[in-house]
Amino acid sequence: MTTDIQNGSIHTNITNKIATIEFHHPSGNSFPSQLLQLLTDEFNTLSNNKEVSIIVLKSKGEKVFCAGASFDELLAVSNLEEGARFFSGFANVINAMRKCSKLIIGRVQGKAVGGGVGLASACDYVFATANSSIKLSEFTIGIGPFVIAPAVERKIGTSGLAELTLAGDEWQTADWAKQKGLYAKVFANLEELDKELDSFTQKLSNYNPEALSEMKKVLWEGTENWGTLLYERAAVSGKLVLSDFTKKALEQFKK
């Protein structure tokens, strides 16, 4: 199944009980709101598909996994309602991934920024290449990674979240992300990653699907309040993006 929007797409292929979702956008595989909604819907659909045991999340290309939310849409936010709606996009996706009955394996083949780090954090197990550096740069434009913070903190802890957030202008390496627990395995190149990913997912897909589903519930215990929390955080970000500080920072960044 392929769903296209202007300059972007979501493609899903199901083979041997493994569903592979590939997303793409020419601006660094970033996410406009419409593409985020399509990804949310796809996770919800696959969650109820009895022909699927495992989901792989990947993006197109080799250098960038995901550059986060659409910068053009961020610049266009003009009121509190629009702000909350904009930041709820990643809240929707993360909650769909959290509640999905299937284990989600992330294939991170390049850099991840902002919401891209959130997506990787919401996967249950992540394979990455040595080029897959990460950065949470929200502070540099006057906001914060409030919506994705619970997902990131769940993987790398409060100290890791602080380090990543407060040094918002610095990249952290793939090895750093592995040491903190965001990445399960890091490979020298994409060829090695895909070989191991294929072997790993083939094994998982042959396990008892009920056991896999029950394990998914165990992994996400204690996150039941995210159905409210992430949207409260979205409102906070929506308010901040309207501040004079952020508007000036965004204009400077745009220049």
C-alpha cells in the first residue's frame, strides 16, 4: 500500500508476517501534519491486522532518518489552537506506536533530529548505522522537546534527556545513543544493518504472536497516562511557539 501527499509518501509492504512501513519527504524525511496523520493511521491499521506479527519502521534514502516536524508548518502557526494541533501530530504517532499490538523495530540509517529522535524512541528495538547521530535542537528556536520527551526519557533516562536537550546545538553519536539505550545495535554500514535486521525480524515473526503482543504490553507498562500527558505537552509547545522570543528565533533561523 502506498499513500502519497504533496512531496511525501507512506509505503507499507507486508511479507511473511512482517509489515515494513517506509516514509519519505524531500525535506530530510520531515513530517508535515498530513504525513504524521497517515503514519498514525497506518500503525492503528496494522495493530489490528492478524496477518502481521512484526512492524519495521524505516525511511527512504541513506543519510537522514528523520528531520522532525515540518519547519514550514511551524512557521505558519498563528494561534494557540493551531499550535496545539501542530504539536499533537507527534503525540498521535507516539501514542499509536505505544498502543500498537505489534512490536515495532526501527531501522535508523542516518541522522535524526527532534521528532525523528522521538520516533526512534517510540520503537521497541532499534538498529542503526554509525552515521545515525541524534540531536534535540528545540531549545535553539525557543521551544522544547516536550511532546517527545517522555518517549526519549523512557529509553535514555532523565540524565540522558537533559544532556541531549540542554546541549541542543550539539550532535550526539550513534555510539552515545547505543550506550544510553536508544539504539540496540549499531552497524558500520547499511548493508550490515539490513542483513542483521532481516535475520532478526524473520526470527521474531516466527514466534508466538500472542507472546509478542503480551511482551509489547510489558514493555510499555507505566505509560498509560500518555493519552493525556502528550497533549498537555503539545499545548505547552503550542503556547511557546507564539512567544516573541521564538518568533524572532524562527525568523533568524529561516534567514
